[in-house]
Amino acid sequence: MADDSPVKSQQLPSHTHIAIVGSGFSGLGAAVNLEEAGHRDFVVLERGDDVGGTWRDNTYPGAACDVPSHLYSYSFALNPNWTRSFSTQPEIEEYIRRVGRRAGVLDRHVFGCAVTRAVWREERRHWELSTSHGTMTADVLIGAFGALAEPSLPDIPGIDDFDGALFHSAQWDHDADLTGKRVAVIGTGASAIQLVPAIADTVSHIDVYQRTAPWLLPRFDRPFTRVERWAFRNIPGVLRLARAGIYAARETQVVGLAKNPRLMKAFELISRAKIRTEIKDPELRRKVTPNFRIGCKRMLIANDWYPALDREHVDLITEGIREVDGSAIVTKDGTAREVDAIIVATGFHVTDSPMFDRICGSDGRSLSQTFADKGMRAYKGTTVAGYPNLFVLVGPNTGLGHTSMVYMIESQLNYIVDAVNTMKSRGITRIDVRQDVQDAYNDELQRKLAGSVWMTGGCASWYLDAHGNNTTLWPDFTFRFRRQTRRFDLDSYETSLDIDASTARAKGTVRGFN
Ligand code: N01
């Protein structure tokens, strides 16, 4: 099958053993891992028309990865053909599509199928799913809906009545012709710093609205030479070696980020030097210099952001936005700036994903209700007390700013596949993580986070929730998470057996049940 061949969507089954919601890096990875472990009775429900998730959706100009591709890829599908060190969005999307097609799991996908509700039915011990294609049930639910899937729109008075083109960076309107137009970009996060330089030559003017200046580091991006690509393809071990080297180099950052924030000062010096060399205008230098410790918000990497801001037809506006009035953005000092298009690059609903409203556990409460008291909490970022047989990928405190999320996803997948295998081999129909185990796990996480730069660096970031808790980031070396998730720890769970297994239970061959 050609790599870009169209996918044929399947019918929604009435029941499946395992339902996976979403087919980005995590959902597709789950499908491939389950298939390899011999599980055939699963279905992937994907609201889009192909695999790829965030890499399918974020098609804004300049979209690229901040983690080198040899690490930002599946360990089971290394790619010797990456064309450059930091791949662009089209190349990553193509990679994920190819993995999906080659793994032979697309025949278990239902595309264009949005899950609108998932309710645990205690009496039947299964999940009842409402979807845009009808209803179905599943014994096990894997939430792979992603943390960066739901665009967050700014609440600016009058913006809905704006007279021109208006869209979010993650929902780029490719029909909107920006040639020669006056454009406003709201936000200066990872997406904005990629898209502004990419459109700067096309548009006549850009107003960039900055609320908080980000710290920037150099982007060591370059095309691979033909010799390197030949070596990646033909010399055994070279790909793995490259991957290991990138992994080790990135992991050293954890020492400063999580353990000793004062060490981050060295990065600050590099970033300040970058500002001095890449920007001529002293006033602009002042505006782009952050007022918090580097690492507190995600460190960004780019070589073209400051030079783009320094251009004649690009203005950096730091007065806050008051409102949108007709075709003008009005700042708090009363200045109105006319534009033809507004691009909002204001990030995603991470700690308040709409999917949390749609998943209801054994007491009927949604995940949002459960998370309302203390914020998002899970065990090993994957299971949540009161939500039996639910596994969440890229769940609470599994996020990273410095290295590859695919590494965390694959760690979770080890754990989930082992859990599903354990349930099958022991005849267990219901697992629910013990509340005391989950609480102890989270107390330990917060203790580790307390001294980190994310908590002490003096910034407001989407890493923190409404309570000021960091419920998004993993606060340690990632190999420690890999170690924690190597095996499913049945003793941390309350479990129930199926009727066939009761005989085995009577013989005392199954432990850990209630
Ligand atoms: O979003 P963000 P993003 N008025 O939340 C500002 C990943 N990613 O789409 O800092 C005015 O980082 C907000 O200001 P402030 C990556 O994990 C990865 O850029 O909150 N401004 C900020 O400047 C990343 O972290 C790659 O004060 C408002 C910006 O909007 C995540 O996606 C590439 C505002 C939002 O920044 C999200 O990045 C791209 C308002 N009302 C993205 N609300 C890779 O390379 C928000 N802002 C892997």
C-alpha cells in the first residue's frame, strides 16, 4: 500500500474489548503495541480523517518540531530518512501516516468519529461510549486524545465580530490569502515564534501582541548530509547511537530544571547574548527580555524570531489588548491598529481539556468534577481512582519541555499493554487504582516539583492549573518514569474477576482481588 493511500474507515462495532480514543502519536502507538502483543479485539475512534493528531492538525507555516527527529519518533519505527535534524510538520505527519499504514492497524480505525461521552457502567463492568457514529461499549478505554488538541481562544471583547480573517494557529485557514495583508498575531509561544518568521515575507505588516516575553535558545537545525543519511540507512547501530546521544544530552537539562534552578543561569547568559547579537534596536531588546528565570516557561528555540521582530514591517506590541473594534485591535493605552487578519497563537486547553467533561467514572462524576478539587491527578500519569479500566495517555504529570514526548508515551504503552495482558491472563475484568496509592504518588510528585524552576522561577505558565499546582510536567529524569512503568503493578489496584476466574480464585491462584 502506498504511504499516502487514502484510509478506509470502518463501521462502528457494537462492542470491543479495547477502545482507543484518538490516533496521534499515542493512540496509534497504542494500536501498534496492542497488535504486536497479540490483541486483535480493539478499535481506534478518531475524529479526524487520518492518523497524526497534533501533527495532522498543526499545519501553520513554519510548523516544526523542537526535538530532534531521531529521538522524536517511535523506538519501534526508527527512520533513517529524516532529511534534517529538526523535522518540519509535513515530514513528521508523513512519518506517522507511514507507520500507521505499515503496521496494518488502520483496518481497526473508525475515522471521522468523535467521542462525545464515555460512561463507566458498574453493573456491566464496561464503558458505554456515545460517538458521532452511534453508541458502543468497551471493556477497556484508552484515552489518547492528547494534551495539545483543543485550541484555547483568547477572551477578548469584540473578537467574534472582527471584520477580517480570524483563525487559531492549530486551525490554519489555508484559503485565507495573506499576501500583502496587514496581520496581527496574538501570542509569543512555540507556535507564534515559528509562524511569524514564516509569513513575514508574504504579508505587508505584522503586529505581534506579546503578553510575556519567552526565553529563546539557538536552534541547531541543519539538513543531514548524504553521507550521514547513508550511514543511518546502512551502518547497523548508527541510528540507535544518534538517538541515545540526543537523549543523554537532553536529559542533562533535568538537573537544572527540576533539581537546581540556579544552574539555569548559564542558559540565561546564552539567551541574553542572542538578544544582543540578533536585535539592533535597544527598545526592542528591552521588550523581548523576559523577567523570570529561564525554564519556568517552556524554553523556545529559534534563530529567526528576533531577526523577524527587528524588521521594519514587524511591530512587537506589549501593551495589553483591550478589545477588537471592527477591523482594529485596540490596546489598553487606547491605540487602535487596523488589520486584515488576526491569527491567535494562544495555545491549548491542557489542564481543562473538554474531554474531561465527557468521561464519567463509577460514581457518575466526570473527570473535570473529580479534578476540580485538587487539579488533575492520576497514578503514573495513566490511571485515575474511580475510573475503572481507563488508561490515559499523556495524562497528568507526564508532560516534558526538554525532550521527546514519544519516550513518555512509549513508557506508558509498556505499562498499559502489561496491564491488559495481566487482566487477560488472570481473568480480571475490572481494575481501579487504589486511592491511597494514587494520593501517595501525587504527594511525592508535588514534593519533587516544589523546588523546580517551574514552581520557583517567577512566571505564570500553562504548566500550572487554577490552583497553582503543576499537574502537567514530569519532575525527574525520564528514565525514572520508564522504570516505574516497566511492569504493571497489580497490587496498587483493586480488582474484580470474571465468573470463569472464580474457580481459579477458589483455588487461590489469583491474588489482588476484592
Ligand atoms: O501555545 P503557548 P503554543 N492575550 O500556550 C499568549 C507545543 N508546541 O501554541 O505567556 C494575549 O505556549 C501566551 O502568553 P503568556 C509545545 O509544547 C510544540 O505556542 O501566557 N496573549 C503565549 O505567549 C508548546 O508549549 C512545538 O503570557 C495570550 C501564547 O499566547 C505548546 O505546543 C511547536 C492570551 C501561547 O503560548 C503550545 O504552544 C509548537 C491572551 N488572552 C507548539 N492567551 C514543537 O516544536 C494566551 N496568550 C514540538
